[in-house]
Amino acid sequence: MSKENKIKTVFEPIYMLSYKPSSGCEFFEVLENNGNYYARCKIIDSLITKSKVNKCENYWKDCPYRRLSLKSQRGIKEL
């Protein structure tokens, strides 16, 4: 399945970005559709509103979803 197929019908004004965002977070994903970009969080399986993308780009190390997921993954590996 291509990344473009993952984009469902969304309210574009709150999700669509005119630039390609980037983040050091391993759970951050960029989807492209017709020259527009959307940010997606793999942990919560949801698009990220453009008002929150800045946090994912600049403060991803402090993200509570990321910390919880990493902690959970470590717990599974220890079993």
C-alpha cells in the first residue's frame, strides 16, 4: 500500500501543509498527496494537526506518546 493511500478524507485546513515537515522522531511519518503534505503519528495512528506539527519537529524528544511507546517496547523486549 502506498503512503498516498493512507490519506483518507480529512478536513484539509487543519492538516494540510504546504511544506514537507521533518522530525527526528521514529514514529513521525510524512504523507504526500498532490503536492501537499500531511504529518502522521504512527503511535496514535492519526494525522497531526498543522498547529501541532511544530512540536513534533522541535520537541519530539519530550513527546509523551513517544516516551510511552519506547517504554512499552523496552518492556516487551525484556519479557
